[in-house]
Amino acid sequence: MASRSYAAATIFRRRVISIAISSQKGGVGKTTVSINLAHAFARAGVRTLLVDADPQGSVGLSLTRQSRLLAGFYDYLTNPAAPFDRWIVPTSLPTLSLVASGQASDYEAGDGGMGTHLVRVRAFLRSVAACGFDLCLIDTAAGLFGITGDVITAGDAIMIPQQAEPLGIRSVPKLLAGLHRLRIMNPRLSVLGVCLTMVQYNLPESTQAAAALRQLLPPEMVFQTQIPRDDLFVRASARGLPVGVLKDGSQALAVFDALRAEVAAKLAPHQLSIAKSGPHPAAGDDQRMI
Ligand SMILES: Nc1ncnc2c1ncn2[C@@H]1O[C@H](COP(=O)(O)OP(=O)(O)O)[C@@H](O)[C@H]1O
Ligand SMILES: [Mg+2]
């Protein structure tokens, strides 16, 4: 029965679903959410491509450490002739691959106007679909303009990590204005919602900020799952790993599994096929990704 429904989902799947993980602010957990959510989807058997579209290359740095040397997304933008599989880096998890940021020095100083790379980003997503991926998670730099704007305009959905702290919540009106502008440019954009990160359950200011955000936004705009502040995330990124593969990462794994389930439910209209492919590694099973 499961294999029949998977076959049906495969037949009806026309293209990859792309989700930009974006926010106007830096340091809110975009890269952490991208890596760990990609890992959670891949563990669930979804063929997942994690793309580092931040010129500072933090996903790659985190997962491979030597990714500055890897060609990647920014090289793709300026190399239309290269074969597409050149950009894809497999990981030790067969359902998870990575596209590093690559040589983005031209972009770090400011990356031209929005729309400059839209055609190329669209072509990128078509190639990702042709490679057979179900899901493409794109970690972006802070800000909703430039290349990030193009990624969001070309994509299906956006997810916005937001740090649970009083100052962070003050930026919500600006966030809503930014989303409004993006929806004008991409009317079929699904705003999956805001994901509260670095929640400190023992700090009233943090939990109050989380509650305040839930009051400000419609319920469907805020994920139920909250990412707790946990030093394990810092340790995981220092070792180039998603947190779930660390020995004591099972709690964090459960949090990201819950977030994955919420994202999958919100993507149901896009017919994301959750294929099952063999046993799922438990926390601590895999100490090396690349
Ligand atoms: N839930 C968390 N608990 C503790 N530290 C976190 C958590 N999420 C992110 N961090 C740390 O906060 C810093 C910023 O996170 P990062 O994901 O790089 O944000 P962004 O990509 O938005 O700039 C990093 O040092 C990261 O390890
Ligand atoms: Mg980042």
C-alpha cells in the first residue's frame, strides 16, 4: 500500500518543491534550521538537496569545513555551460545532498539588483527537479533582496526563523511588509510561517517574546514547533554535523522531526512525496556527513 501511494506521488510530482529559509535578520538560526531540517527530511526518505545561497557559505562550512574550496551555487550562476551534477555534493546519507556556496567573492560586497539572477535561479530549480530531488531547502543570507529575493521569487515557499527575544519581535512589522512585497512578486509563494528559534524556557523574557509573537501573527503563520536554545547546536556546527547525529542529540532530533512533520503538512497541496527508503539512522549513528 505504501509503495503504491509513493508511486502515485511520484507520477504526479512535476517538479521539486523549493523552500527558502530566510529572514531580514542575521544570527536568527537560518543556517541551523536549514541544516537540521534538511537532515530530518532526508532521514524520513525525502530526497533532499540543501543549497547554500549565502555568499558567506555557512552551510558548507558547517557540513564540510572545506567547502570554501567547493564550487557551488554562486559558480553555477555564472557558469551556464557546466554540467549540473558538478555542483552536487553527496553526503553519507543517500537521500541528502548539498550544493555549497562556492566562490561568491563578487557577491559579498553587494550583489546587483533583485531580478538579475532570476532566470538562472529558475533554471537551477528545474535542474534540481530533473536530478530527481523531492525537496530543495535553500539557506539564504540575511535580507529579502538581491539574490535572496530572486530565490524567493523563483521558489515555492518561504520559512522564517525568528529568535525568541524581545528585540527580535520588534522587527515583525518590517517582516510582514517584506513578505507583502515578495508576495506581489511571486503570488504563488507559500508563506509557511515563522519558526521561533533559540527559545530559552527558563528565561521569562524569551518565553514572553515567543508568546508575544504568537499574539501578533495569525496562528497559521507561526509553527507550533519551537527550537530550544541548546549548546548542542553550537557544538554540532563546530563539528560539521546536524545536531541529530550527535550522541546526545535525540531530543533535538525529535524537535526537528516535529518541525518536518509540520512543514510536510503545510506542503501537502504541493504533493511532496515522502518516500521511505530503508532504515533511518538514529541519533549518534552517523558521525560524519561528507
Ligand atoms: N537553537 C540554538 N541553540 C543554541 N545556539 C544556536 C541555536 N540556533 C543557532 N544557534 C547558534 O547561533 C548562531 C547563529 O545561528 P545561525 O544558524 O548561523 O543563524 P543565521 O544563519 O540566521 O545567521 C550560531 O553560532 C549557531 O550555532
Ligand atoms: Mg546563516
